[in-house]
Amino acid sequence: METLRALQVDAFADEPFAGNAAGVVPEADELTDDQMQAIANELAVSETAFFRESDEADRRVRYFTPTTEVDLCGHATIASHAHLLEDGAIDPGTHSLETNVGLLEIEVTEDGTIWMTQDDPEIRRVDLDYERVADALGIDHAAMEDVGADLPLAVSSTGLPFLVVPVNFLEHLSAMDPDFGKIEAITEEVDATGIYAFSFDALGVDSTLHGRMFAPGAGVPEDPVTGTASGATGAYLREFRAFDDEGVPDEMVFEQGHFVDRPGHVRVRIGEEVRVGGRAATALDGELRVPETDDGDDIIEA
């Protein structure tokens, strides 16, 4: 019976039980795909990062939600590197990471902030009816049409594609009553991982915007704080000149998770590269037992 170390690390937060919880399995070279999927399902957080050896980078990572593998995950990247720093496995500096979308650069700072460089942006407008999207999100379509003239519905990707949906006021964002079946149908139609809805009407005076992200098709009904969607939305804001002729600020702060009692903040920099950053806190550090039954099926035990 194999025993593996597994952790829960809360990303984009300074203390446990805030931000977005990620599973971290530091040594996963011997695990099969089915075992990794079973472990992710057992840990039951939005994504779990599994580290493996790499011939191309300092390490290889694969990300699994409770139901499927995804190519990239921002918060699990931040969380896992925060753990490696805390554990003494890495030092502050620049580290390379092999993912399903290619090689990424991870910067680890002295104060524990982790910066993740994402892929070059790919952004495309989509032809969707506002009433249909609003119905899926459970809000009045007027809350979207108010800002739609300047900021259109579009799919933006810096590694994972998200349908970006601007909303006029925070009260409408907070009142969303999503229909996950309808959201899944829309995201499948436009080839997006999920919907990231946001409003510049944020809670914090230092926050650029407040966001919510729904990805039921990936097994994540609502994600507390989403690094990949934050990077994609930052690129979207630059593409559609959300800040007029001033350009995007040198650094933006996206708040998320407050309406699911997991408040967190993502730092976003959009320059020659798209970078998202944040801190993380370890909430749980333990072991998993991974036995095999006689027929070869895996059973995961905490």
C-alpha cells in the first residue's frame, strides 16, 4: 500500500480558510492517471496539483478537478509553489514549470508572493444573446447591456479560455443565482472552461474589480478565486481599452470569493507578459493511502 504526502493550501490569501483551496501532491511520479483523478476527487477541492519529474523544466505538474484533468490552474500553481518554498524545497528566485500548455516561468519572492507567467493572450468576441447569458447567470440582462457597448462578451485565454461577462454593479454580481446546466451549455458552445463575470464596482477601495467564476462543465460550480481567469480578464481589459487611453494600470487587484465565504485577492500585471500573483497558506498537511484492489482498481483513503 503506497503512502503519499498530500496537502491543502489556500491560495490568494494570507491565512487558511480563505482564498481558493488547492490540493498539492508533491511527489506523484508513480501515480497513474486514474489514481490522480481519484485523489483529486477525494480531496474535493476545485483543483489538485500533482508534481512529477521533468526533462524540460525544474518540475512537471498536472492539474485535476474532482471530475477531469485541466491543462492549467493558476491558484494551484500559486499554492503548490508557496508550499515548496515553505518546505525548503525551493528558494526565492525564478523556477520553470512544465504544464500541458507548455513551459511557464514562476517567480518566488522573498516575502512569499508567487508570480506565475501565463500564455500569450488569445481573445475573440462571441455572438451570444444577452438575455440568454443573463438567464444562465440569474440576473436581469440590463445589468450586462449597460456596459456591453464598451466591453463586449468575449472569450479570453492566457492558458485556459473563459467567457468574460462585464456586469454594471456589485449588487447584481452578488445576487446571481446561476443555472449550472445553462452555463455549461453556453461554455461548451463557445469553447470556454467557464464564465468569469465581473464588475468594477468592487468591495475594496484598492481593488480594480470584483469577479465570480462558474465552471460546472469542469466540475467546479463556482470557483472561489481563479488565477487563470484573472489573467485572461486582465488581457481582455487591455484588448478592449477598459481604461480609455491610459492603458491598464501597472498592477491590478482582482477580488473574488467573498460571496462564497472564501475572500481572496489576485494581483494581475499585463505587460509584455501576463502575470498573476499572490500568497498562500497551508491549511492541511497529511498522508493519503493509495491501495489497489485485486482487480486493479484504485481506492483512495485519507
